[in-house]
Amino acid sequence: MHRYSSEREIEAVAFIAANLAFGRREQILSHVELILEQAGASPVDWILSKKYAAFFPLNEKSFYRMYTNRDMCLFFDGMRSILERSATIGGFFKEKWQKTGMSGNFENGRRIFLHQIIADSFAPECKLLPHSRDSAAKKVNMLLRWLVRDNSPVDLGLWKWFSKKDLLMPLDTHVMRQANELALISSKSANLRTALELTKKVAEVFPDDPVKADFALFGLGVS
């Protein structure tokens, strides 16, 4: 995503990269590169013109791990719908957040999270997005870290309309292991409850930017 200068292109590539970000790093990067090679200079134009449909025919052949070509096509259908309706992906979700989200709002007695609003914007059949209300949504919360946080070599700080205080810790395998070893969490299950528990704990150190702790936990976990 750092290769691009247009906010629209950066957001699109961030969505692609984040939603394939599980498994071995080398495999993640190689599959993202396959898509970007097909997309050419403008991934957004590639998506809007539906050229992805030729690369991802509607079949059950695996593209990456459990994600099939059909799954990938559904994902890009969702991306195309968003890009057709808004000048930026951030603008699309900002409007949805302000209408139905906003920190502290509740739905049927449960707090609404931005990662849930994002997932709900894709078809329920789209396996790349987590549709369960109990999901930790690691990939989407990592995406939000990239797009909301700033002052780091990785994060982009494009979505200034969303507060860093309201970000949730992405429950990467390395982060989970390290958080358990340091007794920051009491569960080994990567679900929304655990993400909230860890976020609350690290907010004691970084109250204005709890996901800043992601760097430390991930680095310790990997090493």
C-alpha cells in the first residue's frame, strides 16, 4: 500500500493485503503480489472494470489456503460496490459509522464496532470477512490499525475521523501467545471478548492509543 500515492488506491490495496494476512508471511506476500500484478498500475480501475472476474472465475479451486476463486470474486464484488458508491473507501465507512456506529452506540444491547460495520458491507457468503458478532476480526482490526494510526513507518493515518482510542488489538497468533505469557489476558481463545480484554489492559499504558502495544507484543512473540 506504500507504493501508491492516491488515497483511493492505498485503501483498496490495504483491504486486499489485510484480508489475505494469515499464514506464512512469504505466502501472504506472494499472493498479494499475484493480485497486484494482475491489477496493473491502478487496482481501483481493475476492480471497477470487474477485470478481477477473469482472474477469479466462479469455481471452488483454492486461491489461497481455504479461500477459493469464488470467495475472492465475492470479496472483489463487495469492494467494487463500495468504490462505485463513494469517492473513497474511508468516506463510505465514515458515513456508515456516523449513522449506525459511533463509539458507545448499541444494537440489541450489544456495542457496535467498526469492524462489524465493515464486514456487514460484504455479502454474508464472503468468507474473507468475519460475519460473527463474536469474532475478534483480527484482519479487519489490523486494517483499521493501518488506516487510523499514524506516527509509525507502517501505519498510514488516513482515517482521521476515527479515534485511535477506539481501535481494538488485532489478535495475531504471536500477540496472543505473548499476551498469555505476560498474563495480560486470561483466555487462549481469539474472540471479541479476548480482544476487548487485551485492549483494555494495554490501554492502561497507552490510554490514547492502545494498539500501539501491537508492535511490542508482535515483535516479542515472533522473536
